[in-house]
Amino acid sequence: MSKRWIIEPPWEGSAEAAARWGVSPLVAQLLFNRGLGELSEAESFLAPRLKDLYPPARLPGAQDAARIIAEAVRGGRRVVIYGDYDVDGITGVAILWRVLTCAGANVDFYVPDRIQEGYGLHPEAVRGLAEAGAELIVTVDCGVTG
């Protein structure tokens, strides 16, 4: 499968924005490419505050997921965090493992072998985890959409 890169044309305002935002012209261009061409948008991205975060309750399925995880923790069920092997996947696994451990969960994690299994959620791995006693599998950074 080949991927197509779409590179935005240079932004004429990148030098001015860079000076205004206190970043390099390249960073200003990258912010513009991400749709952050306004000062307030760039500032929120570069120096985020808790009040600027997207409300988690507005994420589709987030409240149901939180309820299911909380019930599993309270019930002492074995929870396995299934994460990707890249930096954000490992970080997500570590943070969620820490939170669930602090909450008293019976928790473990699984990170697929990059060479043998590749990227994403694999049915064989899920079957193996279930056979090993996982009662709830929570995915982190596995490319799951929907």
C-alpha cells in the first residue's frame, strides 16, 4: 500500500507569524498546515491549558468506556491494556496502566511485536489474551476507528 503525501504550499505569513508566536518559520508553517493560522489557535496549541481541552464526555463512546472500565476495576476483573509499540502507544499504555494500578485494578499490558505482528489490533493476539484470562481489553493507539 502506498501513501500519498500532501504538502501545503509555503505560507506567506509564516515569517510574521513566527516572530509573533516566538517560533521558527518552519514551526509557523507546520502550525498553519495543521489549520492553526490564528494567534489564539496557535497559542492554545503551543501552551495548552486544561480549560482548552476537548471535553472527554463529548467523545463518542467515552462515557460508556469509562463505565465499563470502572465496573471491571470494581469487580476485580483482569484488564489488559493493548497498545502500539511507538512512542505515543507506549506512553498511553504506561499512563493508563499507572492510573488503573492506582485505582486498584488487576491490570496487565500487551504490546505487539513490531516485526512479527506489525501495527494495529490483531485477532490472534486478542484470542491469546482472552485464553490467558483477560476479561477486558482496552486498546491504546492501535488505529482503531469508529
